[in-house]
Amino acid sequence: MERLDKILANTGRWSRKEARLLIRAGRVQAAGRTARAPEEKYDLDTPFLVDGEPLSGERLVYLMLHKPAGLLSATEDPRQATVLDLLPPHLRRVGLFPVGRLDKDTEGLLLLTNDGPLAHRLLSPRHHVDKTYLVRADGPFTAEDVAAFAGGLTLEDGQTCLPARLEPLAEPGEALITLQEGKFHQIKRMTAARGKQVLYLKRLTMGPLRLDGELVPGAWRPLRGEEREALGLKG
């Protein structure tokens, strides 16, 4: 049994505040009657209507997740836990998938959605969507490293990367790296090409989305109105 406002908010269509307003306005029906209080509790299998439309069924959901280390960026795996295992059962039934992948040991921003066209737009190489990472390596980043990243590094296997931005931070070995592509283990391989090993990696941004600093690893929330608008989403 969960609070009604939480059930509505967990769909990703409304914030918790918006859900409470809907309920108090008499626009939500639960089990055939009009709900009046956000704190009312229901089983997740209860039939719900919002403005006369069923809450269940196919809908577009957009969730921001702070991926913790140790989970796969996948929808399912027979042997290992995935990021979808962090979600409640009703959200695991609406076809969500991670937009792009973070390595198992990488933390940070991960968008979960069932909106295929949006995912294609964010991942397509021709759109050059920026992704920024916090990196800690086993050696300091130099001005030569900055120039090498900006010029487009060639990896050990001969692949050439698009120009990337490397911004060394005050702490030796820490930097922000911004990419416009997503080759396999790209940051680790680029850093290795400069003679250093990545010790820690965390994605901070993807396009207009920035990781919510209040989300601890493993926590998630629906995208807010301004974030949806920044992605060009309606409603």
C-alpha cells in the first residue's frame, strides 16, 4: 500500500506537489470513487483515473537516476543487478530503459525512459550531445593533456576521438571531461592514451540535464517541468 500522491508522482507525469493538487481538486478516481486526500493509501493494482483517463497503460515516463557503482546499465541480466532493479514494480512494467550506458563501476546521471525517439536524439552521433564527467586519475592532468584532448585523441586501437574538453581541477588528478560521443570505455581509454589510469568516474551532465545534487547514489525522481522543457518535451 502506498500514498496516492506518491503513486501518481512515480509515474513520472507529475511532481508530488502537482499530484496533491490533482487529488484535492477531485480529478483523481481510485477504485471507482473520487479520491480526496493525498495521504490515502492504495494497492498498486488499484484502477486509477485522472481526468477520466486510466492511469495504467502505455505512457511516456522520464526519470533521473543517480546510478551507483556496481549495477549494470541494462534492462535485465540473468546474473547481475541492473539499474531497473532500483525501481518499484509498477515502473518496471512500463518499458523503461537507460539512455546510453555507464560502466558498472561508473556513477552519476542516467536518464531512464520509454521514449525511443528522445533516446535516439540524445544518443545519435550527428547531434553531438555534450556529456560531462568528473574524473579522478592516478596522476595530474597537464596542459599537454588538455591540448591532446582538444585535438582529438587517437586510441591504442587506432580509433580517433572527436575533440573533447579537459578541464583540470584544483585537486591533482581530478578533472572535468566533456565528450560529444560515447565510444566503449572512452574516457578510460583516452586517459590511458595519456599515460594515466582512471580511478573514479561520475557523469554530471547529459545535454541540458544536470545531476540533482540532492539525489544520493541509487535514488531517482521524475524529471521536473523545466528539465522536460529543456529536452523539448511537451506537457
